[in-house]
Amino acid sequence: MKKVLTPQQSQEILDVLQKRFEKNKNYHKEIEWKSVQTKLEAQPEKLWSLNEMESTGGEPDVVLYNKEKDEYVFYDCAPESPKGRRSTCYDREALESRKEHKPKDSAINMAANMGITILSEEEYRVLQELGNFDTKSSSWIETPSEIRNLGGALFADFRYNTVFVYHNGAESYYAARGFRGSLSV
């Protein structure tokens, strides 16, 4: 499957991203939209991934600029874990281990198919510095191999003005748990 948008779809997602960028200037002080747009137009596959983030309820927005790599970094900035990505277990291994009541997909597989990466704990904490996210939901986060090899996976949320990081069996899934992703452009 070719991961490229039509010219009309490209313009539509650029318009959505620009409006959100202008609305949330506190997320990206000192970054100019024109610079971001130029990067996006030069990388149509990244624009496709942002459209996937948007269509699944992620509300992607620029959260930082990596000077060393000359990249803008987008995170899912929806108030709650994206609705189109909930009820997923952690990864393919967890999905395959379920004997019954399997979810449709896993967070890691879905992120890979979208061309994004799941947020790490550090990235999740950076996101929480921008506002209060996941106050009623939770999001799978990147899990260290030492934990994953023992059957576990990590998720996080924001309660009582605090970021909490928890563990669960990687095969578990809940209607209020999805995942948030990042994309560098």
C-alpha cells in the first residue's frame, strides 16, 4: 500500500495542523509554522502518518524542535488517549498469546503501520508538561525489554496532578487504554 495522500487530502491535513499549531502556541514557542510546513511538504510519507494520527483521534501537534537533527517532533495531543487506538494489547506477541477474546490489534503493530513510534516514559512526561492529558484514560508507553521479556508492559496516565506509570500483562486491553505516538519530521 502506498502511503501518500492525494493533493486534496494533503491540503486538508496541512490546514488542520496549521490551525492546531496556531491554537496551541504554548506547545511550540519560537517555532514558525512555515518551517514546519516546508518540512512536511518535502516528506509526503510523514504527512500520511500525521493524517493517520489525526484520523484515529490523536490530534497531533508540534511539541519540540530537535536542533541536532533539524527535525520537528509531533506528539498526539488529544486530551484523552486516542479513541481510534483503544482496546489494543501491547504488541504482536501479546496478541498471539491470547487464546480467546483477542483485541483487533496491538499498540506496537498499529503504531508501526501508521509510521509512528509509541511514546517513551520520558516523552510521556514531556507531553504532561504541556497540559493535563489522560485524566480519564491511560496510554501504553514504550516498555523496557527486561519488563516485556517477563510478560509485562507499561502504561501511564495523569491523576491527582501526578503522572503515574503502571504495569499490566502485555496481553491485557481496556476500552479506556490506547497509545500515543510521536513522529519526527
